[in-house]
Amino acid sequence: MNRRLLLALAALVVVIAAAVVVIVVTRDDAGGSGGPVGALSDEQRALLDSAVPAADCPDEPLAAPGDDALVALDVLRVDENDCLVATTEYVPADEVEARRAELLAEDGVVAAGVVGEVAVDAEDDRRRDQWALDRLGADKGSPELPWPDGDGALLAVLDTGIDETHPDLGDAVVERRHYPGEGAHDPDGHGTHVAGIAAARRDNGGIVGVAPRVSVLDVPVRLKDANDAGPSWPTGLVWAVNHDADAVNMSFGGPIAESPDVEETQDLEVEAAAVYFAVSNDVVVVSSGGNCGPSPLTGCDEHNQLQTPAALPDVIAVGAVQEDFDLAGYSTRNEYIDLVAPGGGDLRNAVLSTWPGGGHKAIQGTSQAAPHVAAAAALIRAAAPEAPGAAIAHALVDTADLDPLDEEDRLGLGVGRGFLDIADALEQVLDGEPPATPTLDGTRVAYANDTGLFAFDGARVERVRPADVGTAVRWVDWAADGSLLVGADDGELFSWDAGSAELAEAPCDWCSESRPAFLEDTEVDGETGAFVVGMDYAGTMTWYDAATLEETATTTATFPADAVGSKTLLGAVSGQLLVHESGGAQASERVWLLDPASGSAELSYDVMGSPQAAIAVTAGGTRVAVTTGYGACGAETTVLDGADLSELAAATVPDGVIVEEAFFNGETLYAIMTETAGTCSAFSPAGLWRLDGDQWQEVSDVPYGARPLEGLPGGVEQSWLIARPDQQAEFVPQVPGAPSEADLGPITHGPWATPTRTEVPWG
């Protein structure tokens, strides 16, 4: 089977003139990868996509020289035979940057960097002691499992090595990546323990693995306090992909910065490139989420710190629960955890598995949780050999279940989508369901704090992009099914795929002057697809493919002869474009509905002045609100019918305040207001207001940001996300699975949310 995943590059950098306003249009087949750290350039991805995995690709691990003055510099390059080759050079620390520059100038080199230090995170007569299998759905104490045994699949275990002579592992290990000076095949025991959780053979007098007939690749890697002379994990991952692995387990991690500097980013590129090579070739990559939870016994620099490889794009990060389904105190609690699995909580509640020399040992840690998930990925591949790796990965995360978990744990970070459900994940893959992002009837919300922009779909929180100091997110919008989030700050337009976590960004020098708008399913020149369109002041529209941002067509909007003023694109309403016409010979101001297929504008409504705030549109597109005026003070808000622009309500904005953001709560219009200074500029938050008939009424003077939420899981159907000046934000009432106040922190921009269909009562 050809295991290369044929993907088109999904992001090209496009510079758009300042006079252009952009509308982003989605399509269902967007793919790729992205994330907060380890982002790769288009050129790097193109090189990786050209590489073809093969077992005969060159691989010659170099023995560590034993000289502390030398640094291991890993290099990934695509050779003339289309092999991705991973090599290591040992160079003096002060020569790393110069040598890296030389390497990156060579043809075929994808990345070169110093990989940071990582460390381990940690009828059969012992089956009765395996509570983990019982919790996953097996009959208590029975060696028979309610899912396939993994026969035909290949699982790579990147770890301290494996004692393949252990009776419980039998014929499990089919190949090992040897390296110079390796010594005992598992000098630590950690790798043998992890391998047993995944692949221990049935009826060998000991334990039973999650996938008791899966084949194993033993890939020893360099880990702190173990295998000091071993090869780095990215080179081991490349080897595993070249040797046809279906899934990979990496039960180790090392800390990474929230916002890596240039040198750290270059080093992370090696790791990200290896992961990208794996997932692009249908390999499911699983990692332990980290043992840096709030327990005082963890030895981490910071609680809940980011960790590589868990936080890298497309890696499934696994947290740990105890036998009673409580989240383990050591388990890291951050937004990168995708799901949880059995990891144990103390020595009496640890996970039993194989140990070098033929014995067994109980250990606890996210290291023990991860192989449950990796083995599940492998057994699903065995049952569905043609299933894409992305489909398997998404199924594992999508079907994870919050219900078994402790109620308090569901309210915070660290549990991801919930507890591993092997049977449901297998069923989803076998049924061929679209795995990316389930369509949600409820609200999607985004918010920014000092660490980045986050998205919450009612079930999970994910980081969209890291914070850029001094740059504010100005606008966001969602696809109807929640699969895509688009937005802009003062200098960049971005698009984030909620299923793959791919983040595409492009420079936007006009974003500080005008806001983008969002539209789906557009017909252009007779073709229906996903496009980006820009309109200049004369009404000329340039269309781009939404996946590549390549120009596909240019059309001209048609306005009546008397519409001679300059044009500004305001947004989208029920599949139509809303365009503002300002000035002109008749000195009038109007908004027009423009059909994107024909380019014709026929319906209009006279307004007072130019736009003063972003438009607001109801969930069904039946109403649109525009705030216009000849200055921020004394502006007027008008609610129009989304189909014909007939007036439904109008109100003057009260003296002393201006509309910062407007949004619909059901069919009622709300706004966040700001008090003005003497110059009619924003001065201080003025709270939440509601439009009652033709009057704005103050609802609360507390928030400077708020949005209603509806259709949420966990028994809380309605809530508000409220931001207060210099205080932690909160959900009122709290939502199971939503971030806690401590995790939200002070919201610096937003929140923004899809409009509710029914009105959510305030407070």
C-alpha cells in the first residue's frame, strides 16, 4: 500500500493591497497541520511531501563522542533518491549557528537544530491486576478483549529500548534500530514497561496488552538519565516511518517556552519536521502529555508547562487518570491534552506491565497512559488497513468520553475530549464517518489572553495561535459547522482548521484599517467552491482559492448608475455581501446587498455616515445591525432585514458612549460600549447594553467583554462568558469541560462567539 498522504499545500503567503477587504470562504477538504510551536514553512513542507518512506533509506546513527564540549546537531534532508535522511553531527557549541546556516544553504536540507533534552514521563495469572483494561471496557480479569488484537499492524515504541526476551513479549518485537555502543537493549526498564502495556502477548503467564498481537518496532532514543549516547527522537521517528510504522508511541517529553525565541524555534523545526513526515505518511503519533500537574511532588520547572513532543502539531497528547477515573495529580493540565487514559495515581494504583529480566512492575505516569492510546491506534489500523492516519487520530479524540470522569475534572483543562473509548473510535473509522470536527448545534467562542488566542467549541479548548505582544486580535468569525475559525489582527489574516489544528497566516497591511468578512459556499463564474475575494473602492473583486490563496478570477460588481461613491465591504449576510457606499456626487451614504454570483447590487438602504463598528448578524442571517455616523459620537444603530434591507429598528447611540462591539443574542441586539473622552475617542469600559425598541438600555456596567453561549454539553445549556477589566474571566454559570477562571486568566481581547438562536438571559 502506498502510505504517502497526497496533500496539497494549504498555505501560501499573499500580500494584499491596503484598499482590499477580504472575505474568506471555506471548503470541506482543507487539510494540513499547524500549531503553536514548531510551525514549518511552505518550502519545508514541500520538501517533506517529496520524500517517500522506504526501509532501505540510509540510516547510520553516529556514536556520541563523549566530549561535553560538543553539541549534537540533527539534520533532516531529502536525498536524490527521495529519502528523508536523518543524521547527527557533533560540533562545538559556539559553531552551531554557523554550521546550521551552512547546512540550510544546501539543497534538500529541511531543518537542522539541536534537539532539547527529553526525559521519560513512566489464562494469564497477572491479568487480574490490570485494572486499566477493565476501565477501558474489558471484562474484569478476562484475557479476552472486546476489540481486535492488532494483528497485522506495526507499532513503533520510541523509548529507552525493549527487552525483547521477556516471556510476555514473545515475538512482539520484529525489528530494532541499533546504534553504536548501545549495550543492554533496555538499561532503564521504561521502554519494556511501555511496550508491555501496548503489546504483551496473551496466554504467556503474565499480563495482556491492549493490542496483544500487534508487531513492535524497538526504537531506542536519547533520554535524560538513560541512553545518554543514543540517537535523538526525531531521527528515531524518521526511521520508524521509513520502516512502515502504523502508529508511534513517545512516552517522554521536555519543556518548551510558551513563545519560543528564534533559536528555540529553529531547533523545534527538526522535531516538527519529523512529526509532519510521519502524519503526512499516515502514521498516528502519540505522546505522553507530561507529569507536570499541580501535585507538589512533580519535578518540573513550572506546573502544567508546555512539553515537546506533546505540544507539537498533529501529536495526540495523553493525560493520565487513576483507577477511580480521577485525573492524576501529576498529570499536566493544559490545552494541548487531547484525551486521557489509565496512568495510575500512586504505588497501590499504578499500571502493571513487563519489566526487564522477565518480571513485572507497577508504575504510574502519563508514560503509562500514552501506550493505551497508541495501541488503540494500531489495532484500529489492523481492522481498517485503508483508513487514513488522520481518520484514526480524529476518531480517537472525537469519541473520547467525559462522562466517566470526575465532575470537577471535567470543568478544567487536562482531560481534553475525555476518556479513551476504543470501541467507539473503531466504530467511527469502520463506518467511514467524517472525522475532522463534529457539527455542533451550540456556540463556538474565541478569546485572547496574554498567552494566545483560544477556541472553545463547548467540549474542548484549543490554542489557535500564540500571543503577539502589542498586536491585538481585531476580528474573528466561524464556519457554520465550526470547522474553521478565521480572523485578523492589525497585521495578519489567519485561518485555523478546528479538526487538524492547522493555522494559516498571511500578511495583511490593510487589517488595521478595515475588517475582513466571512462567507461560505460561493459561486464565481459558474463555479462553486471555496474562495477568498477582495474588493477595491471601485467595486472590483479579485477571487482567490481559499486553500492556496492563488488568484482564480476577477469580477466587477455592478451598481446602479447613481451609486458613484467609494465602496467598502462590510461583511456577509445570508450568502450576500453587504457593501457600504460613501460620499459620491450626491453626498449620500448607503448600504447595498450584493449577490456574489452575479456581482449585481440592487437593494440598498440609506444610512447616516460611515461605519463606526463592525456589523452584527443573527444566527440565521435574518437580521443585520449597522452602526454609522459622521463620527463615533452621535452615531446611529440600525437593524435591517437580512433579505431586503427593510428597517426593523433604529436608535441613536447615547451621549458619552460609543459602540465597541455589537452582537445578537437571539434576535435581540446587544453591544459592548466604551465611555468617550473629550475628543470623542474611547476612554474606559462602559459595560453591556441592550437595544429595546428605539432606545439603548444599560444592562450592566461591569464587563468590557461578554458573549452569550447556548447548546452546550454537560447539562448546562446556556451561559455567558464574561470579561472584566484586569480580572479573571468566567463562565456564568460554569460549563463542564470549559476552562476554569484560573485557566482563562484576564481576557485581553474578545470574547467573540457565534450568535445564539434563542436569547440567553443575562446573569
